[in-house]
Amino acid sequence: MQDDFVPRIRPNARAKLIERHIQVLEACETYRVPVLAAELIGFGRTIQPLRRILDSSPHARLCRKYYNDAFQMAFFERRLQELRARRLMFMGVNAAYCVLETAESAFKRGYDVITSPELISGQRDHPHDDCREWYQKNGTFLPTTAEAIELIAA
């Protein structure tokens, strides 16, 4: 979630989405789950509340990318391979673009895709369904953030 995207998030979703992202990042830190966050170059930096967690965690890495699909940056998949990751939990504010394109590439590469409607959102002018049908069909679509945190803790 980057500075330039936050004002474009649907107003009724903004504060809750930030709070939920913080909860998930804190759970990842608590349970020592690696985090690989992707930041799209040209749209500001990751917002301070999230960046503070990412910067202070030895288990987190913030990667800058030029494309919606983080897999187009070779280092992204290389890092996932180093971590021996198989399950990837997606969160973000471009559910129909950055998040979806990266999730689609992950799915095609055999990764388990996990998200929740409480962890993804579009901008005001994006599809209002946040491409939920794709996430439901191709991954694990958890109803709540609490369930996502339970999965992290398992």
C-alpha cells in the first residue's frame, strides 16, 4: 500500500484495510513468517505504518518493481525460491491489477494463492468486486483477517 494509492482507495475501506494489513504484518513478525512486499516504482513509497513494520523486521523484505506483476522482476521469484515458499498470502490496494497479476503468475508457477476480501481492495475506479471470483476459483479465499492470521500462526 503506497502513498499515491491510499487517497484512491474506496473511502469506506481505507482505515480498515490499513489496520488489517498491520495486523497481518505483525502476525508474520510474531510467528517469524517471511514477508516479501512489492512496491510499484512511480507511485510513492509504502505508507509509513506498514514500512515501519517491514523495516524493523528481519523476516521482511521490501522489493521495488517496475511492473504490476512482481514475477516480472527476476529477483522476486528468486527470493521466493530461497525461502522455499509454497504458499503466498496476498494483500494490497490494486486487487484487479498488481495483486491479481502477481497472484495469477504465482498460481501458474504452482504456488498456493491465499487472500481475503478484508486484505484486498481496489481503487474507486476499479472493479468493485475486486476480482473475488478469480481468487475464489484459484486459491484459498479466507472470509476474514482473523482466519488469515490463524493460517499464519499454524
